Amino acid sequence: MKAFDDDFAEADPLAAGAAALPDLQGEGCLLRFSPQALNEQMGADFSAAADTRTELFEDD
């Protein structure tokens, strides 16, 4: 293991993270993730919700 060159050189704990938030839109209490930035890998598959909504409101 290589030692630091000086006492002030420390590893930045935030630099090691691989996760990042998707783009945001809105402000205040309406702040949310941008739907265009979400994908299936982020768990943003709402196809079942759309089918359920269609079934619930098809009588209207």
C-alpha cells in the first residue's frame, strides 16, 4: 500500500461513489426527477401502472 505524499493528501470519500442522481425538473415541492432522464435500469418501468390506469378508467 502506497502512503500519502504528505499529511494533507487524503482520499475524497465523495469521489469514490459511482451513483448519480438523474436530472431534476421543477422547484420547491414540485421538484422531481425528469421523466426523460429515467430508464428501465433505474426502475422506471411504468407499463403495468399504465395498464392498470386504463383498466380502472375505461368506464369513464
